[in-house]
Amino acid sequence: MTSTDSERRNAVIDESTVFDSPVVERLVAHWETLRLDRVAPKRGEVDPLDLFEFLPNISMIKVMDDGSDFEFSLIGTGLAKLYGLVTRQIVSQVDCAHETRDALLDALKLCVASKKPVHGLWDNARTVKLVKINLEVAFVPISEDGNQISRILGYHAALD
């Protein structure tokens, strides 16, 4: 593992996960209440009004090609400023620091493959202006049918 890889850790969320940001923890708890006994909540059950506190740093990401690539369908203003993202942008083509893009793709692919929420700590991630920041991220799966992952709701919290 390179030092860059060790600075961006993504893992499936389980009972041993420790959150640094209470906001990330609240988002995951909200997702759990929507999920019930299914793999993921249905897309229609995710109400933006219920996510008001998270909106600036949230993204909705469409799963493409069975999870080999992804497209941003919604991007909060905070993430747009942080990474220079726009809607309808393909994640593998995002023009940001390659380490940050790779960490994002890794987290999204892990979320689809595991059908579980993913937690990440990204130390020294670089913004669109190449400023280094420490981030805590969470990615939770969303479904059209409660089982197959069709979207991923992502949240980034700056720890600095």
C-alpha cells in the first residue's frame, strides 16, 4: 500500500465504525430508519426536505454500467465549490486530484458491491484549488426496488 492509499481509507460501515463527525453519523442513522429491513431505501422515500442540514455537502450519484462507473445527478453547493463538480458529470472523468477521484470511485464501487453504506476518512484530499483538507465521507445505497442499488447518496464533511 502506498502512502497515498493509506491516507484514503474506505470501509463498509458496521457496528465497529467510529464517526469523527456527528453530522455523518446522523446521515447514516437517517438512512437506517428509511431502510427498514431492506437492502436500501427506495429512491422515492429519500426526501430532500428531510436532508436539509446535509444539502450543501451532499451528492446523489447514479450507478452506471452495473457499478463500473457513476454519474452525478445532484451536487450540493459545498461539493461544487470543493471539487468543481457539475451535474451529469461522469465520476471517472472528474477533473480533480486523481487521488481524490480514485478514493471516490473506490468508495462508490465498494458501496455497490457490498450493498452497504461505506465510510471513509480521506486525509490530505485536495480541493479543486489543490488545498489539502481532511474529510470524513459516507456513501449510502439507494434503490428503485429496495434491493438493487441504482443510486448512492454521498456526504462529505470537512474535519479541519
